[in-house]
Amino acid sequence: MVFEKTLNDLVSGIRSHKRDTALFISQSIAEIKNELQSPDFFTKSNALQKLTFLQMMGYTMSWAAFAAVEVMSSPRFALKRVGYLAACQGLDQPENSPVVLLTTNLLQKELRGANVVNTTSGCLIDH
């Protein structure tokens, strides 16, 4: 398995590549795209954390909206939380996004569920 960079590695890399920041970020985005293809929820969650940070720097992450929905459907609360954050920040044009219906259905399912953690996570979404 290939070593995956964490969010801390990404931030450190951006700070250390002051002259060629754009090149470093484009290479990081290519790595993130590969990580999003993984079937592992933890790998996808890690990639979404990095994309959320890059989105705050002005880069778009709307192309990763479906991966955010996949992580939102994870059984682990810590991973779900990352998926919810990525969905909130990553859907820059929700009216044009095909994953809005999936997100709505997932939220409804979790709010109706018997699992208190899932119900709570559905209620804690940032408005």
C-alpha cells in the first residue's frame, strides 16, 4: 500500500514549497483523486480532509461531492463527521449537483434511525 499524506503533511508541504506552491498543490490533488478511488472509508475521509482544507484556500472540490456522500454513509461517527463537513463546504452549487438528492435521502434515513449517534450526527450539520 502506498503511503498516504495526512492533512498535517499537506499543510507542511504547502508551507515548505513557497516557490512552487501551485505545482505542489496540483500534485497533491492528483494524489487525492487516487485516494478517493479507494474502497476504504478511512482513506477517503483523509482525502476529504485535505480537499476541505484546499477548498478553504480557494480550490474547488465540487468534483468530489459523491465521495463526501460515500463517507457520510460510513458506520463510524468520526468518518461521518468528515463527510458532513466536506458536503457542507464542497457543494458550491447545490442546485446543479446530482448528489443533493442522495444527501437528502441519507439525512432522512439517519434522522429516522434507531441509532442515537447517527441521529445526532444528522442533527449537528452546520447550517
